[in-house]
Amino acid sequence: MAQGSDPKTVVEALAEHEEAMSALYNAFAQRYPEVGDLWKTLCAEEYAHGKLLRSLPGRVDEAGLQAFVTARHVDLDELRVETKRLVNLAQLAADAGLPLQEAFRTAVHLEDSLIESQVFVVTDEDSPEVAEVLGALQEQTERHQKHLAASLSTFSSQ
């Protein structure tokens, strides 16, 4: 975590990252109408992830929020750089596009990165309220990754 960052700032940055993924998936939905329903669904779910993360400060006390952030070792500066990269990629996808297979590869990589970061894995330090939110986020992220990987495989074989 960036030094001096309070937990609410980190949670907000995590929510903004989810919303940047939502924007990217929305750009893909516009660019690839033949699979627009898939991208629109992912877009809506990523946006909902941001809302879920933003709900944490209202669900847990300051100590619980601090425990959530501390257990994840979030590098706030790195997270903000990655979020900005996603925003730029969404703009690129809207303006110039990527081949559909590359869009799927990018999305699989994003979902894999979230899974590998273990930011949504429940720890012993997490309150029941945090565990509930993280459980939903982890389950959906894993589902996204599997669905995108299957879609990539399908479109790669065509």
C-alpha cells in the first residue's frame, strides 16, 4: 500500500479499477456487436463490482476496513497506473479496435491477473461483511475468466 494512504482511498482505487474494466468491456461490446451481449454482461458485472467495493466502508468499521486493506498489500500507485492503462485501452478499443481474439486475450489476462493477485481471497482477518463481498467478487471473477477463456478458444478455432 502506498505510504500514507487511508483504507477508504485504497477501496476507492479498487472500485475505480473495476469501473475501468467495465468501460473496457463496454468498448468491446460496441466494437464487436456479434458478441455484444457477452461484453455487456461483463461490463455490468464489473460496474457492480465497483459498487460492492464502495459499499465496504458502510458495512465495516475503520478497523475492519484497515484489516482488509492491510491483508492485501495493495500498491496504490501501481493500481492507479493499471487503472489508467485500462482507461487508455478502452479508448483505443473504441477508436481503433483490436482484433476480436486479442480483445478476448486481453480480458482473460485481466481476469487472470485479478485471480492471481488474490485481492478478493478471504483471509482470517476479514470480517463476515468483508468476506461476503469478497466471496461474491471472487466467484464472479473466476466465472468471468472461465467464460472468457472458453470464448477465446471458440473464436480462435474459427
